[in-house]
Amino acid sequence: MPQSAEKILDHAPLFKEPEYQEMFARKRAMDGMPCAEETAKVAEWTKSWEYREKNLAREALTINPVKACQPLGAVFAAAGFERTLSFVHGSQGCVAYYRSHLSRHFKEPSSVVSSSMTEDAAVFGGLQNMIDGLANAYKLYSPKMIAVSTTCMAEVIGDDLQAFISTARQKGSVPEDFDVPYAHTPAFVGSHVVGYDNMMKGILENFWKGKTATPGEKINIIPGFDGFAVGNNRELKRILDMMGVDYTLLSDVSDTFDTPSDGEFRMYDGGTTLEDTAAAVNAKATLSLQEYCTQKTLEYAESFGQASASLHYPMGVAATDELLMKLSELSGKPIPDALEKERGRLIDAMADSQSWLHGKSYAIFGDPDFVYGMAKFIMETGGEPRHCLATAGTKAWAEQMQELFASSPYGANCQVWAGKDLWHLRSIIATEPVDFLIGSSYGKYLEKDCNTPLIRLSFPIFDRHHHHRFPTWGYQGGLRVLVAILDKIFDKLDSDTGETGADISFDLTR
Ligand code: SF4
């Protein structure tokens, strides 16, 4: 045997041992799989223009979409409020998926409960599951608020959350005055981006409905669904404090998904207080940092007489300028010199590395606002975001992307791909190659298959650790993004010069 108790091999070297290689070969033969040459021939054909046309004409099937389902976004939004437990009305398996997705990315426990609907609830309705589930969640986990969303199953059978929650209250599952906001989050339409919006609106409705606003000086800020929220929300608060802006961050997950190891398990940590959430109705404005995560929520805030504005993931120089100027306009506070200096440092760093950044081409995939913000920053570096893909992207988003391309000479050869998936992207970069891919860990298969290095800058990142602890927003965040891009450029350069035998260019100084 290749390994023993004295010599334990990790799976990568273990499966290269002859015993395993023979076993794999036997299995291929037994399953009637085509030989390796035939598989390689077909794999090559699927990288042709002929296959690309068939692939892009595909309508009835999605393969590896760059999006998750609505409840994941709802769970993320709810996690940013003080002692709030997400309760998903539906099946356990779905909720295990949200928990594991968040835990694998943030490397933190993620507490979410489900109403554990099974076959009987699917036939007769899930009212009893809601009654029992809310009672158990309230007693076992001592939350201050329970935020209810739904999975496909509950939506398909048409369970009515408002009626169910009110019946559960009458039956004593939770006290009469206990906060149970809810949002219907049908997973078969929209995406986690829409689910975030629905839950955010649901939570605000819970506190604001029927209130008359008395506009004050505070500004509400909604960060949106963001895999870098731990670093980004802290960076955002540092900037707001530097400017002296009076604000309420609505849904702040920075402590929820970054608890310390000090001997105490914190099921809840940080988050926007319920008191501040209720008082946020009196804000003079609500600013969203991600338009597509907050379309319904902003409309709702406007119905209370608040001014509103939205950005697209404030990454890079111009997008951070826009954020600061908007904050200054809404709050009347000037932008401090210290932030102007940070701006100058980012520009200095970009200028220092200009010769390496200029003319590089990229394929970017992710959520609509992330892709927009990333493409904007890439063009600032002198790069070309040739292919910009968002499965959750709409027609309106595609038009905004076209306007962005038109604003810079680096956008001239760029294309937007709204509603497409990663299998589409494989065809696209196989036929029109780019230098680098930017997106989530799911791009690693494309990286290998199409020999295009992947820069991990969006959600989810499962196979690298702790990136989310560092910001990508603001000028400081821009520096971190710049370094991530440059590191990959230099790694590729070193690898190319080393492998091709052109060692004369394998330089110590770049
Ligand atoms: S798509 Fe539907 S079934 Fe799948 S995880 Fe989401 S809610 Fe559950």
C-alpha cells in the first residue's frame, strides 16, 4: 500500500500512486467512458467558435451561474442586525447550504435556523412548522429579533408569512411585541442580490411602517451584499468617522463574521442596533453602496421623504471620489486632508506600476455592482475589462456597463454579458482570450482549463483564507486591490520567463 500509519500521504500525492491510477483506469473502462484522447478532442472542440455559437444560443439550461438564490442574500442582510437570528421557512438542506457558504467564505460559524419542512408540510402547508420553529428558536437561542425568509418549497406551495407569523404569535411562539420581520424570497427568480433587497426592506418595514418621519441630520448607509464586508464596513466607518458624518450603517456584518477567539463563543456579535434601525426612519437621506442590492429598499426610504442615492461598489479612485463627494454633499461635511493624501498615495502607487498594468486585458465576473466597480477601476489602471459577466445582470445593468465602456478609451473593445453563466464564459475566453480573470473561487476551473490566471476579489472565496478581512473599498482598499492584481501579473511573468527558458528575463527587480 502507498501509505501506512507511519507514512500518511495527503490526497494529492496519494492519488498519483500506481494503485490509484490503475483503479481510476479500471473505473473509466467499467463506466464505458471514452478514452482520454477522445475526451481531449471533444474538450478542445468545446473551445471553438462553432461551439461558442451553440453555447451562447443556449436558453433552457444554466451551467454554473454566478449567483446564489434569494434566501442567501436575505440571511446575509439579517446577519448585520443586533442579536438577529435568521429563520428560513423551508427545508433544512437549503439552510445548510447558506450556512456552509457563509462559513466557508468568512471562516466563521454562521447561525441560521430552518422550519424543517418535509413532505407532509409540502402537502398540507408549513403553518405548524412555523409555530413550533419560532417557539424553539426563541427559547433556545435568545435572539432579540428573528428575521424570516423562505425557500423554494414554501413559495411553491404559497405559504403566507404574514398570516403564519401572526398565528404563531397568537399561539405564544414569541411575545406579542417581539420583532419578527419577514421577506418572501422565492429562490426560483432573482438572486441573492434581490434577496438582500427584499430582507432589508422587510426589516425596515417592521420598524418604520405606520411611522411619520421627522427628518434629522443622520444619513443611512446600506453596504449591500459584499464578500469583503468585514474589511469594507470597517474601512467605511473609519472614513465616516474621519469626515465627522453622523450615520447609521444599516446591516453591518463586520463583527458578526469576524468574532475573536478568546474562549467565549459569540452566537451574535455587533450589528446595527434595533434602536438605531427604528430611528433610521428619521434620516435625511439613505445612501446605498450597491444599487442592485437596494432598489426596493431605496424606494421605500424615499416614501418617508428621505433623499436617496446609490453607487456601484466604490472601488478605485473615481468611485471613491464619488462616494466621498456624495457623503460631503449629503452631510455638509468637508473631505479632510488626510483622505486627500490617501487618494494621492493610491494614484502614486498606480503610477509606479503603470508600465506593468497598461494594456492588460481581463474577464470579470460576479454580482452586477461588483463587476461595474471592478471594470471602472481596471480602466483607471490602463487595463481593458474585455468581458464583463453577471448572471444576475439585467438589461438596465448592461446599458450602464456600455456607458461605462464608452467613458474611456480602454472600454473600446469591451463586451458585457448579462444573464450569462460560467460555462458561457469558458467559451468566451477560449475564443477571445484575456490575460487575467477576476472573480470568485469558482473561476479556478476556468483558470486551469483556459490557462488564465484568476484574481480572487469577490464572493465566495473558499480556497484562499482571510482576504475578506482587508478592505477593497476607499483609497486604502484600492491599494489592496492594486497589489492583488500586480502580484498575479508578476507571478505570471516569473512563471512565463522561468518556463520558456528565457531566464535572461527572470529578473529580481520588476
Ligand atoms: S434554489 Fe431553492 S431548493 Fe435550492 S437552495 Fe435555494 S431555496 Fe433551496
